[in-house]
Amino acid sequence: MYLPGTAAVIDDAAAEAELVRVTGLSRPVPVAIVALLGSYVAIEAFFRRDMRTLLLRISMVLAIISLAILGVTYLREVLLVGLLALGALLITDNLGEIRRRAG
């Protein structure tokens, strides 16, 4: 349990289980590896004076991840809107064909 003024050490099994449940991290090793690789890439880009490209790539990757999460979350709505758009396209195409044949 964490007490103010002491080191942040978890010595209670229930508190550790709660931390794992809340954060979803069972082991800090993968997080540390990702943090080290990210730090290396950021420092390397800084020394090459290429931070703008790095930030652009990071924002693009995060946007793609966000799009994937939203697509999975709202899959039914995305499919319904796609079918609605397809129906509207078919109706307008058929109306244009009818006008061409009548005129």
C-alpha cells in the first residue's frame, strides 16, 4: 500500500492485483521496452534535425489506431451508413437512366 512520504512500493497482493486490473499491465517489461525504443527514436530524430517528420509519423500512426478503434466500436453503424450510401447511389443512378431513356 502506498503511504505519503514513502517509496511507491506495492507490498500488498490485493493492491497489486488492483493495479494490474486497472492498468491492464501484468508486467512492466513490455512497457519499458516500448519506452526505451521510443526514447531512442526521439533522440535519434532530434540529432538528425528531423523532429517534424517524427511528429508527423507519430500523429499519423495514432490517427490510424484511433480510426481502427472507432471502426471496431461502431462497426454496425459504419456498415449501415455504407449501405445507406450505396442505396442512395443506386437510386440516383437509376433515376438518371430513366431520365436518359425518357428524354
